[in-house]
Amino acid sequence: MHPLNKFFYLLFFNIILIPFALGIDISPNNNTMLKVAPDETLNKIIKKNMPDSSEVGFTLIDLDNNKMVYTKNEKEFFTPASVQKILTAIFALNILGPEYQFSTSLYWDGQKKGRTFIGNIYIKGNGDPFIKVTDLYYFVERLKNLGIDKIQGKLIYDEHSLITSPTLSTDVPQDHTYNTGLSALSLEFNQITLTRHNEKNFETIPPFKHIRFVDFQGKIPFDMKFYPEFKESDELETWYFSKKKGYQLFEELPVRHPGKFLAEHLKNVAAMHGIEIPETQKGILSPTAQKIYEHKGLPLKILTQWMLEYSNNLFAELLLLSSAKKLSKKKLDLVSSAEVMKNWLTQKTPSELWRESQIYNGSGLSGKSKLPPALLASILAQTYNDKSKKIELLTYLSVSGISGWIKNRLNSAHLASHVWAKTGTMDYVSTLAGYLFTAKGKRYAFSLMLQKKDARKVLDARVPENQSAINRLSQGAGNWRVQAQEAQQAILEHWVQNY
């Protein structure tokens, strides 16, 4: 090829179409891009359906030849929202393994005298995200079988195997149930129901003394219903409420101290079955304590499927922390764990795009995380075509018109069963990523990301002086979301029918 012709050839592929796929670094020397004519119909669909002042980016990779066939703004950075859970799923399934089970153990340290145990009992968690109140019965049953009716000591809960945090993210409202406390001990998704005890106050169901409610005379910031006050060193949770706001008979709140929450529930269940436990307290397992019961959680493959299908943030963060701990052999916080995951993914799918990509947690519950569509689609394509087949990511995703969040969202006759994907939603962010099976029998990995960057910038800053602007944006977010999802559906229908 003549050098000048070669120059324009490489310029076209590198600048216009961006050759990127399947772990192959972007460079002018690869041939990972199919030459396709501009899709004018798709351009018209985007122009007709896109919300005002918003950005769209997407990448479509042919799974039969690992070539990128169509892109738009594929190297631009978008807030991934919950599609980031796909990365956490890949990471956890590879590091921990699909059959991995979390354990939660009961210990005692003391001596039995008649039907009284003199000493402390301990419950130690290791990150199981799915323990129910009914599971606590088995801990109590073990004590009954050992002939215990009374504990003359304390129930000490040990959550030190992982870091603790009163919230999953400071970037979103702190009274939302998807933003719970984080601990090696979790119970009932770390959420609690409360009811109006009277016109002046609330109480939790069941009543817990360590969770209290205070009438707040001022204005609760950022249009929240409840405003929290707590210290990580203190077991007390205080929630402020305002009589100026409208409350339902029953409300839901996130739990800020999950270990205390589980221990108090265990104390209640024990009392129901005739075992007296006088006090619960945070602490560390005694080196002389003996294990008397071990509860095994569900296999990781089930937890991961639920995490993706129901977009559970708590599951995602605990899977991230546990996987990063095993790989690094250190107890890390969310940001450091996310960096471990990013480094691992970079080795699996090398790309220059990782350099400026940002991952702050495992759930995507942060406006700070940024990923380009090309990188996300490339990871999906590589996972699908991984010859080792350690995991079948496809089987963990929701199916359009059939299951998960996209059951009703993508349920048209043209899309039903054709899209296997994960959704992501925040105010002024709407994302989709997964696999596409077209009417013509083609298979693609895809990412489709929409956002209104200016609006997200205001919401992510959460400056008190901008509260009125934040309130206006929050009120308009629902209409934007509907329009964004309609645009995504129109784009997907075009791909399914014509590609």
C-alpha cells in the first residue's frame, strides 16, 4: 500500500471508527473494526427520541468475529450506574468461584453451669449478604440443643473481617433503602420498617432502643424525609424527621449499624424460644472461644444472579470487598477494593481506556464512576468468548420480556427474549449493557449509555446552596428517565430487526 494511502486508511480507522475489541489495545495497527456504512435510520431514531441536552454513547461488537460494527461516542465517559455490577459479577465469580459460600459462625467462651452459660457468646460474620431472621433460629436451636436457657454474659457481634461503613455511598440520599450500612454481618437487606407510634413520633418494627427518632424543627436538607445522625464508634442511630413533611403509616429506612441490628434480632429470636440474653455489644472474637455452629450461605452463583437481576447494591459491595480481600490478602475499603478489581480487569482486557476510567465501588451507586461504552462492551465480548468458560455471564442476566428489571421495560414483540442485559438507572443516567440476539441470527455484545451531564454535575456536587436547583432537577428526573428509556428501546428495536 502506498504510504500516503496507508496514512489515510489508518486515520479513518483510528479516529472515525475506533478499532477496539476483546482485550486488544486500541492502536492504528489492528484490524478489529468492520467497515460499515453510516446508519442514517439509526441517526434519525436518536435525533427523534433523545431527551434534550443529553448525550448518548454505544458500542456493538460482533461475537462471531470479535469486531466492532457500530459505535457512537464510544470513548466518551459515562456514569455507568448499576451496569457496573456486571464488572463486580465477573470479578467475584472468577476470584471466589461460583460455588463459594459465605459462613457466619456462633462461638462461646466460658463454662456451662446447669442450664446457664456463664460467659460470652459471639457471632462472627464474613460478608454473607443474604441472612434472614428465620436463619437466626438455627443459631438459637444450637444453644437449646446444648441445654442453655440463659446467658450470664453478653452476645458479642464481631464484624471485623470486613470494613464497616454507615452508608454504601455519600453521593445519594442517606435515607433511601438502597443506601444501607455495610458490615460483615447483614440481615434482611439491612432495611427496617417503622410506623407512626403516635402523631409525634415513630418506632421501628420490632422496637429497638438503639434506633431513635427526633422531631427536627428546621428544614431537612435535600428534600429527604429523614435525616440521619450517627457515629461509627457509637451503636446508636438517630433519625430526624419533620412534621412539615407528609409521612405514610409505614416507612422504610436503611440500617446504619447492621451488626447491632442482627445481634438485637438474634437476642429477640432467642427470647422467643426461651433463652435469655441480657445485652448485645460490638467486639472481637476471643482467642479462647470455641465454635459451636456454622451457618453456610447460598452459593455465590445464586447471590450473583440475584444481585444482577434485582440490582442489589448491598450484595455488590459485599462481593467486591470479599473478592478484593482474597486477591490482595488485605481488608480494604470500597475505593481500594474497586482499584483492585480495576487492576484485575485491566489485565484481563487491556486497553488505554482504563487509564482514565474510574470505579469507586462495586454497585455503581456513585456519580463519580466513569466508563466508556467501548470498554464495557469489550469486557462483555471477552467474557462471552472466554475459552476457559469458568463462568457463563449470559446466564446471570435478565431477559427482555421474561425476567428482572427489563421484563416490563423491554417487552415489545420485537424485543422479547432478544436482549439479555443489565440496566442502570440514576437521576439523569440510563444505561444498558449485555448481549443482543437479532432477528437475522447475529450475536452482539453491546453497551448503550445515556446521560445528562450538566444535571448530574449539580446532583453529584450536592452543595447546600444549590438545594432549590437540586429539588427542581429531582422533580424532573422521572420525565427524563421515561424519555431516555424510550430512546433506548427504539435503538434496541432497530438493532434487533436490522443488524
